[in-house]
Amino acid sequence: NIINENSNTITIGASGDTISIPSGATIANSGTATGFGITNAQSFYLSGSKTIAAGTATVIDSAWTALDTTKVGIIGSASNITVSSGIFSFATTGIYLVETTMNFYEQSGSNSRYVMGNVEVTANNSSYSVVAQATGQRSNTSGGSSDNNVVFPSAMVDVDDTSNVKVRLAAMSETESKTETQNKSFQIRFIKLANT
């Protein structure tokens, strides 16, 4: 047993050291482990509809809200990822998995055969690049009304600078479309996988 009788903290090793656990050894935990595995996971949904312009990439900057449906889980701090005007910012560095569910519907009288969803990232808090893209197909029926399609672009993002690395979503449609917001069907999820 290693017991520190003078404080509640026992430090093993120092910064830069490697703690080796030999083959066959088992780490048994009956208490609370912190700093291991996934330390943060958050979900947001689009609570305000956004019109996607024909043939032009449109940033999804409508109202985003933390997902609060019954029994939706969150890991870590609810303030680690925040959003303003469609721009998602990070309070802590790390490698994040960004997953999306981007649900669109066709305007009445439109004839849109595709909708394209993008995950975009900036490394300088200014110019954005597409890091993931997915395209969905709709029936090419003239005068279609309320036809839906869903795309799921996702990416792993290296947030090595919380001041400059940020994420946003954008979309483009052949003709005018709208984001589908019923039943929280337009979402984005952030899962911190590891430190950067």
C-alpha cells in the first residue's frame, strides 16, 4: 500500500515521465477515475430554420441550442464547447470527433436534386476550409413539396489552439431548400477523443 498521510494527493512521476504497467497487470478502480478516456461530449440541435440558397454555400448560422431531450447524455463540462452565430468554439484543446445529422426539405414548387452538407474548420479564426462533405439525392420531380433528405458529414478536428481553431456547418442545394428542425432533426455532436 502507498498511503500519503499528510495530504489527499499522491503523485507518481513527473511531467514527461512514462509510467509503465507490465503485461498481465490489472488496474482495478473502486473509486472515481478522472482524466481517462472520453472527457467531453456535447450535442447541439438547430432550433431555428435556415434557408439554403440555390447553388451557393450557405453557413448554418441560425439558432443552435444545447440538446436537452430526455436522457440525452453529456460528458464533462457543458461550457467546453460554445456556439455563437453558428461558430463553435472550444475551451480546451484536443482531438475532437465532429459528427452531424443534417436534415433538409425541399421548398414547395422547387426541383432540387441534391443538397450538400459541409463541415468547415478555421485555423486562424478567419478563413474556413471544408474538411468533410456529404451529398444527398432527392427525386428530380418538378414542383416537389416537402421532400426530405439527410446527410451525415463528419470529421476529426485537431483543436491545438482554442483562440483560432473553430468549426461551422454549411450547405448548398441545387435550388432553394430549408433546414428541417422538427424533432431536433438537425444536429451536431462533439466528442473529445484525446489530447492534441
